[in-house]
Amino acid sequence: MRKAKLLLTVVLLLFVGLTAAEEKYQKPPKEVLEVLNAPITPSLGISPTRDWGILTEFLRYPPIADLAQPMLRLAGLRINPKTNAPHSEYYFVSLVLKKIPEGKEIKLATPAGARLGYPDWSGDGKQFAFSNTTPAGVELWVGTTAGVVRKLGGIRLNSAYGTAIRWMPDNKTLLVQTVPAGRRAPPPAPTVPAGPNIQESAGVQGGAWTFQDLLKTPHDEKLFEYYTTSQLALVNAATGAATPVGKPGIFETASPSPDGKQLLVGRIHSPYSYLYPEYFFAKEVEVWDGAGKVVYKLASLPLADKVPTDGVRTGARNYQWRPTEPPTLVWVEALDSGDPKQKVPHRDRVLMLKAPFNGGPAELIKLEQRFSGLQWGEKDGLAMVADYDRIKRWVRSFLLNVDNPAQTPRLLWSLDSRDRYKDPGRPVFRRLPNGRSVILQTGDSIYLNGQGASPEGDRPFLDRFNLKTQKSERLFRSGAKEYESVVALLDDSGARFITRHESPSDPPNYYLRTASGPATPLTKFPDPAPQLRRIKKELVKYQRDDGVDLSFTLYLPPDYKPGTRLPTVMWAYPLEYNDPATAGQVVGSPQRFTTIFSFSHLFFLLQGYAILDDATLPVVGDFETVNNTYLEQVVGGAKAAIQKATDMGVTDPERVGVGGHSYGAFMTANLLAHSKLFRAGIARSGAYNRTLTPFGF
């Protein structure tokens, strides 16, 4: 009996010891760890005057200590209360100035343990400003092209919400959001609730989206106000002297007019919602003078809790300054009560009103479909306006002369939003001395920078586009055995430009190019992970049983022996299309430099798996009924992909996994539930409730 008691005691002690032991974080295998720790290739940003650039290197993986920081989830935001900044934000660890085109480099003397925000150039290209997040808060720093950087003391930025740093048009002053002076300790959580948690319904029928990190209690409301409330201030970049502007508020936007004399301000205020994030909250949209006095109220927008599904709020939206004129407001208004189901001749209109904002606004254009973008030219009253037809999945772009309302808008492009092969590209912009970005114009032409999708994969291009004839002249196109994209033009003629070049064997580097002649290297970054060059990849095309063309990029692990059948992971994200021809277009490029970072599925390659990456799983059909055949189309696409990889002698069909993110996670769950093709799945950050499709999630 004594022996039995002793044995029981030992067993209990062992059990207690096992349950109390601290579990350590596990490290991946050596092959994976080496790639995880490989340095990251810097990125190059060009100054407005195009004679300097800044090489930025961000931290590939934040330490556990960063992720363990306290987090407040408030109205769709995730805030670190210690720093009054976003939680788990990406940051840069080094900045290097680079002279263009000579190539001279100056490493900037940033503080030890720097957590830097992206540098923002002044409009004259002589200075730049950036933030540095410390355990005590967010600092404001400025630098010059002489390579000198310094902290502006006594300023604590509030970057939890809105834009914390913005240059004024004089290129000497910064408009910043600061933590209000004398702010007291955060509101304590109540030990006893003041009353019940009540949510009321207005009794109006309608669908509602679901959102994460919402407000839940009156205490949450107080915390939201506490951490998002900022004091606007004008800061002299030379002396650091700060002048408050107006009263503290929750600023969705605070944008200086092109002459710097006024501010366009969007202020959020209560009542708040427990069902919607901050974007839907009530707000006042106002024009302030330099002292913060309201000189014009554009709109008082109520809580947008009754917006129809896939609709927009009524009243002014997309409000902005015209960048090339004295204070001139431009905004968009719905003509269909924001309801996409209404049958109306026009859904939106674009309006413009000049200072001193007397009288009614001028109507620039009425749009048959929903407004989807406005881009300003630098002269001749040029503006490009786009609309989008959600039923047909169709996009159009119109050319306006806003200085001549009698001139009929001209249609520039009209195409299926999924048609990558016909995409004309995006206008190239320049930054004006007042800090505003506009479409670069030279004579009657603009420049278009595009991905250049083709049946062989993406081949980026640069075109000169004549606005009068609407004809394009191709200035550059990436080679077929490489991937090279235009980063910036170095002159208005398009004769010189900077590209970012890479290939399966060459790491990304920047080059100075001319329309004709050899390229001159600007950087010589080494291969950060040479062992990945033993990975092979190729673009593979095949068909679904219904004849729709499909493709994937096949990745094979290092030192793969042909004919060996491997466990395989298929990674995909389904998309909806109008027709089979568009659905069958090739996505991506096999000529990209293989690199693995973040939580990439490509890490499976280092453990001997094959990867079918970006496997196209199109769902083809009419907008209202396409999801009726969702299951059979995604299952059919997955079956075709596995069969093709099996026929190539690469995949063991009995050992295939599937993965995807968001809607790809929804796909993963359905493929596991409705087919016998896969042994396992990774459903990352899934959006699963499609009950109301096609009306919303």
C-alpha cells in the first residue's frame, strides 16, 4: 500500500511538472531559418526633382517583443497605447541617400534601434520628413539632401489615425498631428458598469457587412476618442517651432490647399457605432483658415449605418483640392441615393467650387455608373474621371477639360475590369513644387506605365499616349526572359528613366535607361539567399473540362530530380469573370526573382514540396447568378491543376494540399468539404459567410 502511494505521488509530481513547464517558441529547420534571416533588398524612392533618391530597408520580421505590445481594438483600428501609434506596423531600419544619376550614397545617421516611417519629400526636393517610433511615443525627424538628419524636439506625433506628417506648399513648414498638450491619463475601465449595453435598431430592413475590432462598450468609445484625438500644428522644419491650428479633433483628413492658406478638414464625431468601423462615423467636412477658423462647411455627414449593400453614402464624398489652382474644392455626390439597385440614368456627379465658396458648385460631369477615380493633369484643365459598372464588371475613363465645361467629355478607355491583356496602363505622375501630385504632361501627351500582361506572362511597359489622337507610342517593354518595370522618369521627354530589373537568376536592382542604348546600373545588390537559385519554376498552361484556359506557376524544390513525384501544395484565389476568354488570361510572370518572406507558402519548397502557385480558379458567369455554379467551377479548376501536375510527373495525387487567404480561405474550406482532391488545407484569415452572395458577405 505504501509502495502504491509513493508511485501515485511520483506520477502526480510528474504530471504537475509537465503542465507547469513553459513551452518555448520553436525554430524552423535550418534550411528555412537561413532564408528567414537573409537580408532584404532595399527599395528606391525618387525625389520630386528627380536628382536624389532614398534607399529604404524595412524590417523583414518584427521581433516577438513587438507583437507582444499591448493592443487596443477600437472601431476597426489596432492601436498600441504605449506609443499612440498603430500596432504591429511595418517600419524601416535604415535610410540611404543616393545621388541620381551619379550614384553617390550617404548613409543617414538614424538613431539606434530606429523604427522609421516612410520618408516624405518636400515639393522642392530639398528636404524630407519621417517618423521614428520609440517606446515613449512617435518622434518627428527631418533631413536634407546634404545627408543631415535631426529630431525636432518637443513634438510627439499622433499616428494612430489620419496622416501624421504632411509638407505645406512653402516647403519650409510641416502640418502634423500631435498628441494634445496636457493630455491626462487614459480613461480607466469602470469597475461597475454604469448601465446595460443597449443597441437599437431603426427597424429598417437591409443587409449589413461584418467587421472586426469594433467598439463594444461606452469605455471603448472613450478610449477611441482619447487615442485618436489630435492637435493639428504647423512646425517650422528649420527651428522646430510649433504653432497649434484650431481645436483638437479626430481628423480623417487635414489637407492644405495648393497655396497653403487654407485646410480641408474632415472631423469625426459621435454618435459612434458598434456595428461599423470609423470610416462610417459621422463627420464634419470644413474649410479652415490658417488659424483653424471655419470659413466654409462643405458637408455634415451623419453616421452611415443605412448605406445600401454595395452602395455609397449620400452627400459629399471623395472631397479634395484641385492641385493646380487657388483654393478650389472638388467632390462627388450620389444621384441614386447611394443605392446600386436603383434604376437611374446617372449614379454620380463630380462638382467643383472655387473660393470664396459663394454660390452653387459647377457640375463637371455626370456618370452613368459609380465614380471610381479622379486624376488631375498639370495644365490645360486636364482631368481623368473613371466610373465602374459592378454588374458588367466594366470600367471606363473619360477626359475632361474642367476649365471649359461646354467641352463634351471624351471617352478614353472602356474595358472589362478583369481584362489584363487590354489594360492601357496607369498615368505617370509628377510632384509639383506645392507638393501635389499630377499627371505628367508633355505637349499633347502623357505617359502610361503598365504591367503588360500577355500569354507569356507580364512584360511591363512605358508608353507615350497622345491625348488628341488617342494613339500610343511604346518607349520601353521588358524583355521576354526578365522582369523589368519603370520606376520613375528622369525628364519630361521620357528619354531617361529608372527601371527595376530582375530575372530568375538576377536579384532586383535599379538601372538608368534611355529609350535606346544600354542600361547603366545604379545599384548592385547581391543575392540575399543564393540557395534559392536551385529552385526551378515555369509557367504551365492547361484547360478545365469545360474548355476554359487555366495556368499556374510550377515551383520545384532545390535539386529536384525529374520524374520524382512530390507532395504538392496548390495556392489560389478564385476570381469572377464575365467570359471564358478573360478568365483564361495568364496572371503574373515566371521571370520574377524567387524570394521567400513573410508567411509564404513557398517555404514548403525548402522541405521538398512542389508548389502550384497562383493556380487560376475562375468562376465565369453573369454577376447575379455566377455563384450558383461556384462549387463545380472551383472543384473543376482544382481537379484540372492536379491532373496537369500529375501528368508532368511532378505531383503525387495522393499527397496534395490546398491553401488560400481570405476568399482563398473560403475556397479552401469548400474544396476540402466538396471534393476528395486534397489531404489538408490552410485557410488563412477566412471570409466564410457567403449566405447573401451576390449581395455581400
